[in-house]
Amino acid sequence: MTTFTLPFQLDFDPHALGEFPASKTIIRRLSDMSAYYQDKAKVAELLSAEDPTIYRFWEIEQENAPRGLSFGVTCIYAGSIGSEFHMTKGHFHTSPGDELYITLSGRGKLAMFSREGDVKTLDMLPGSMCYIPTAYAHRTINTGADEFIFLAVWPPSIAHDYETILKGGFPQLVVKGEQEAVQIIENPGHQRV
């Protein structure tokens, strides 16, 4: 368990995140993400040859703390599965707690939606900050040619609901269109759960 009671400074290089002193590191490969992509034939084709890493997440979570902040760094690698860019699974928070994302390098999108049907997609560029209210599911997508790296900050001990996204998906997809243009389209497979 990690709990911070004293001030501290943490220096890290977003391009050398293997040295980030995280309490937990998560690596998501295509095999972990296969149900989240629309093009199942492309997923099967890629998995027959390799199991590429889609993203890594390093976090320092204040567990069971009454106050404070938890934080982590996500690196989504450049690439696509069919027309969909590499992305995170996405989730809702099941307990109250808003979140901030601060882009460190690369470029991407933040897809969000509420259970009430409000849908937002924000640009994430170096130096930008995105605010995610508690009620919004959120997913990040790398739309660039380089690693997309951002810092996330949230209250301690927030629980996550990945199951709703696994079952119903997001209402919007971020895809490569003609001439590699980034497009936001309606997800034909989205179901309100």
C-alpha cells in the first residue's frame, strides 16, 4: 500500500518510462484488447503472427487513503487495428472522483460519454489538460505517428467499471479515414448497457 504524508518531488523522463518508480505497471497487448476492436478478422490476423503491445500504464495509487491524489502515466504506442487507432480499454468510475489528463508528448483523442447519452471527444496535444467528470466513461486514442504519453491524476481508491465498455462499447469510434485523416464516426456496435 502506498500513502503519501510528506511533500515530495518526482522527476521522470516521459520517454524513459521504464525507469518510472511505479507501484504498479500494466501492459496491455492486443490479446488483452481483442474484444474492444471492431475488425475481428484483422485482430485474428495480427494475433496469428504476434501479440503487439498497445499501451503501458504506470501508476502510484494511494490505496484506502482518506485524501490525497493518485497518479500515473500512460504510453499508447502508435498503430492501428484495421481502421481503429491504438487505444485504451476505457472505463467508468464506480465511485465519485473526477480525473485530469495532461498530455506530455504525442497526440491523441479523449473519447467520453455519460450514461445519459452525452458524447464528447477532445483533442489531446502536448501541454493540454483534459478534465473528466465522474459520470463520464473515458478512453484515450493515439492518433499520431509517435508514442502518445499523458499524466493522469485522480482521487485515491477509485474503482473502475470496464465491463460496461466491454459489453456495449463507446458510442463513437476514432478511425483512420481516407488519406490517413482522423475521423470520429458513430459506433454501429454500441449498445447502452
